[in-house]
Amino acid sequence: MQNCPKQAVTLILIASAFFGASARASNLDTIGVTLLRAETTNVDGLGVRVAQPEAYDFGTTNWEVNPASSPVQQPENLFTYTSNLGSTTNYPNTLNTESGHADAVAGYFYGLSAGVATNIAHVDNYDANYFYNDIVAATLPPNINDAVVNQSFAFSGTSVSQQQTIDSHYDNYAAQYGTLFVSPANNGGPVSPPGTAYNCICVGAYGGSSSYGPTLDNGRSKPDITAPGGETSFSTPLVSGASSVLMQAALRGDGGSDTNSAADIRTIKSLLLNGAVKPPGWTNFPPQPLDTNYGAGVLNVFNSYKQLAGGKHSYVDSSSVATGGAHPPPETR
């Protein structure tokens, strides 16, 4: 655990163990990756840059991914490591050392043997405190040029005002640079930032330890979606991997010629939520559009890809209403 002095909050890891290769492989069946690979060619995140900020591992100050670890098995030159001490492309290095949590998260995200996006272009591995304070919350935030950011950590002990401040930093960054942040709901109690941000995808753990909505500030629906993984640290990278796969497919034209619209983070989020499978017990109540535990349902990237491949279509009906006026349903035809 470590302090974020600029916001006086605490970053906490939200997992205490990780699961083996067989569990990771079975997740690929559950979330539709196996079926997608059987029916579609080379959907593996090719060309997509990603980031993995990591909080300190339990009882240590470790946050780095070891490329050669058994869950990862990716080349060293795929990674850049960055903290307040500097940046390097070497591993091992003098910035920090291996985190078992970081390795496990990477295994679910882009690990060669059982990851979702096994052929991504590059990984920027950050110390999470540095990433938040010096990049996301900076006065003039720099563009990290990573399309998808996996954040398997949460801010603990935050008040409503602190949550709103953190949310605003992430929302502003996402809007400015088109960066898709994928963050956990947390492992119990109400959902926590940064998953509470409007422009992020907030992930719950299906069948595992998970937090629930709505948000503390104004009752918004969170989590947005769930995925297997036992704890949200490991559910989150499954969604990050699925986001990377859809981003790749959109950019290569699988959704039609308008690749900019198809790869927009709002489109990717919509596709993931639309493709989710409703589990037993899923329900919602007005004005909440999503289930407070499952969000839109359980991740299924095959369903999401099929919707992407359907392409962009014009609207079938439109109407104009004066500001503040009623919005009646369309006439029956």
C-alpha cells in the first residue's frame, strides 16, 4: 500500500492471489475468445499499444512485470518501465523489481499462453502513484499514446468529493486523448475510483469477490460489466484484452471504412456492454439501466465482435424536441 500525496488517498491492490494457466485458459472459453479465434483471423491486439500501471505488491514496494515470468512469456523489448525515478526499456532495471501481482494481471491481459490480446504492439508498465499524480492528474497531462490502460488497483478511503476529483481527472484525460481506461469495481463494498469515472469501463468479478453499485456521488450505474477471474484484479485485464482486440479489429477495417468511429472508445465500450451475456439473477430498476452487481452482464467478446463486424448504419428514425420539452415515444408504424 502507498500514499498518493497530491490527493491524500491510498492506492490498494485488490487481489491477494492469482490463478494458474488452466484457469486463465478456461476464462478464454467463458468470455468468447476461443470462439472468436476459431471464426476470425488474427484477432490478437496487433498494433495496439497498452499501459499497465501497477500499485505496490502486497508487503513490498514492487510493481514491475517480468517479461519472462510464466504467465507472461513476452519479449523484453515489448516493455517500457516508468516511475518518478525515470524510464527504461531494460529488464531487470534499477527502477524497481518484479511484482507477482503485475505478472498475473499481465497473464490475463496479454500473456502469450493464455492472455486475450497476445500480440499487442507495446506495454508501458508504470508505478501507479506516478501514473496518477504525474500523468492523469497533472496540470498539463502528457499524452502517453496508449490506446487501452489496465488499472488493477483502486483508491481506498475516498470521500464523495475525492471520488469526484479522481473521476474528473480520468474523464478529462480520456476526453482529451481518446484513452480507454479499464478499472476494477474493487473487492467488496461500494464501487471505488478510478472505476467510478464516467469515461472508463468499470469491471466487476463474476462469481468472485466484487464491489457493487451504484456510485456514492449521484447513484450512477457501476460496474459496467463483469468478467471471470475470482477477484477484480484479474477480471479487469480480461476486459482490457477484449478492448484491445476490438480496437485492432476496428482499426484494420473489420467494422467498415470509418475506422475512426469504430475505434472510438465510446464505440468500444458500447460494443462490450452490448455483447455482454445476462447471467441468472440479472435485473435492473429505473433509473438504473444496469444491474448493480453485474453491470451489463458477463463479457463476451465474440458477441461484441459480431456487432462490430456488422458495420455502421444510419439511424432509422429521428425527431427534434425543443430544449426542456417532453420526449414522447415515436408514433407506431
